[in-house]
Amino acid sequence: MSAASAAGAAEPAPTDFVARADWGRAARRRVPRSAHAEWQPAADRIDPVSLLEQQAATRVAELVPIRHARMMVSPINFFRGAALLMAADLSTTPDSGIVVQLCGDAHLSNFGVFGTPERRLLFDINDFDETLPGPWEWDLKRLVASFEVAGRHRSFSDADRQAITRAAVRGYRERMRRAAESRVIDAWYDRLDADDVSRWVRTEQQARGLDKRLVKRTDAALAKARSRDSVRALSKLVHVVDGQLRIAAAPPLIVPVEDLRPAGRSAAEDEQVIREVLRDYQTTLPGARHPLAEYSYLHLARKVGGVGSVGTRASIVLMRGRDDDDLLLLQAKQAEASVLERFLPPTPYAEHGERVVRGQRLMQAATDVFLGWQRVTGHDGVARDFYLRQLYDWKGGIDIDEMLVSGAELYARACGETLARAHARSGDRVAIAAYLGSSDRFDRALVEFAVAYADQNERDFDAFTTAVASGRLSASSPS
């Protein structure tokens, strides 16, 4: 897979910190940091449209046109939905041979804030559908390229985009260095919470004379995230039908379970299966006693969201606690094979839902107490893997269309640092820090890569829109 592996370099013992640093520096000699600037599509590069067609084959057919329509909005939306394309491309690029748990889809919109079990607001990675062990460079290259693509979308100047992408790489490199020099337990527990974010933005704004709107927008975004809880979700998604609480239909984006039931199958049969699934899902949750045990099932509906995951099966589950004022909404998302598995060793887990959950628990500083997994056999007799979590738990993210240059630079740095924290927990932070070094040589290389790959993304976007215009791919927004 990697240059280091091909050279037969053995990973040193975790307790030998000197050898780990030597291992990282040796990798630098085999794969110079400047080599990461390179991006040139191979002569036999797979047709990007054919890769999207392959993905569509396993998805809900009626939802695939919605996915394509969302990807057609802009090159940045296309980039969000093109994780498989970039995984194929990254597999042809140089890497140091140092493996971490990858997010697998580390673009700028897959970072944000959410509530921890301790009821604190934390900034972290928030999407792990593609998680798998692999070269740490892959996550960082996807992150940095996403900022270049988003900067073009916002019509930022070349100099501004370069400052933004450089901030992401520098944030990663410097945070990884601090992690490597930290006490072991401090590196594992390091996190960025909302109070830190707010103080940091204020300090940067004052010290550098940045746009004063940054502080106001940051505080507003954090306040909005805190308001995005189950109470708000319930008020929008749940209503009373014949005296019973039900998830409101809004087809094709929200379709109640009774409207998906095949002929000849009763409501009682569906309910029995759902209760069994929820019971088995509870066995994957932490602790001998879990709050889920105190909730009972009320209703289920299919729900479509996002960009890249549109077409995979996803549902929301309405649960009741003490009474009708004590409700919980869970989200069940299908977990298919990671897009990385075509190019990396397969997951050791029997179920892809477990792959997602195990990866998320390893990479995140704190995880949802309702995060678990389950395999479910559908009406068509096909067994599919899912992971479950709360639908809303103080979640919030960046609005790309509202990004300011100065805000984007700070956000890029925060994302780079956050990715470094995740990789520092799951991989050899000492070796990675030694590979990166203290100079900005690697930073400059990835800025060049981001520009070249954003050019590639635009070419792929053009090929994609041409395929839609010709009828090769279908695209339609929900009515």
C-alpha cells in the first residue's frame, strides 16, 4: 500500500518513543515531504461518471436522482458527494506508510459542534461513514482540497485561498507536534469545546484586526447549535394522528413506515421486527444499563438528508420515555463498505455498522451515548448494516455560502487541529510529527496539491454535469 511498507519498515514498539521518532524521520527520507505536492491523473484513471454509476447501483433507485441533483448545485457539492472518486485518486499518491484510523471523508462540512454526554458543546469530526485504517495523508489532503474548492465557490482570491489551505495544514502539523510532546494521557484527552472556540475567535479577532463580524457569527452559530436539540426536532417532525404521536410525512424526503410496507404485510409484523432490532441494537451500547431501556417504540419513517449519503437507506425512529413529553428521535443510517476498501485492506469487523461506530469512538474526543449498530433484513430479504445515534444533539456546522475569508482561515486551522487530535489518538503521533518536522515544507506541498486537485474536481464536475445533460445520469430535485 505504501512506500514505507514496500521498503519493509517495521513499526516500533509503542513504548519506544525514540524509535518512533526515528521511524517518522526515516519515512521522510523515503517519501520526501515535497512529493505530496504532486497530483497528475493517471493515464488509466477510472472514468469518474462510471464510479458514480457503480455507487448508484446499490442505492434506493428513486433517491439517486435527488443525490445527483444536489451534487449538480456546485463543484463544492459535487466534491462532497465524490468521496469514492477522491479515494481512487489518493490511492495513487505518495504516503509515508504511517497508518491511522481515517475519517475517510474529511471535507470541511464534516466538522462541526455537537453535545457530549457531559452536556458540553464540542467541536470535532462528525461523519464517519467511510472510516477505515489508512495513510494519515489521505484525510488531510481531502480536507485541504475541500477548502480550496470552497474558496473558489466563494470567489476568494488566490492569495486568500492559499492562506486558508495553509492554515489547515499548519494547524494539523503544529497540533500533531504538541500531541507528540505531550504526556500520553493529555494527547488522548485533548479536545476543543465551544468555550475554547469562542475565546479563540475573540483573541484572534483582536490580535489580528480581523472582521468584527467573526465574533458575532461565531456566537450565533454556537447558540444555534445548542437550540438544535430533540425538542426542536420533535416540534418539526412529529404530530398527532388519531390521538397517537407519529412522524409527519413529507415525501419523498420523509416517508412513514406504513407507506413503505409491501402488500400482505401487517403493521403488527413490522412493529415486532422493529422492536427486535431495537432490542438487539441496545446490546451494542455502552454499559450494563442504558437509558434506551426506558424508552418504548412509537413510529419509524425513512428520511433523506445530506449529499453523499443520499440513496443509502436511512430512517428516524420515534421513542417514548416517561410520557408524551419525554420523547427521543434516533437516526438509523445504512453503513455500506467504506469507499476506501477498494484501495486498502478490508475492515476486520463483520458488520459495517460496527466499523463506523468503532472508528468514531476511536477518533472522537466524546461520542453520543446512543451510538450503536445493527444488521437488519429488509422487506426484500436483503440484510443491510446500520448504525444508530440521536438525530439531533446540539449539532451545528459551517454555512459555506456565508463564509468570510478571515473566518474561513480560522475554521481551516480549527479543522486541521481537530483532525490531528483524532489521528494522534488512533495512530503514531510521534512518528507523524517527526515526519512533518518543524518547517513549513509539507504545508507548501499540500497547498500545491489542493490547487491541482481542485482543478481535477472541476473537470470531474464538468464530466458529471455533461452526463446528466446527456441522460446518462438522472437528476431531479424533490417536488
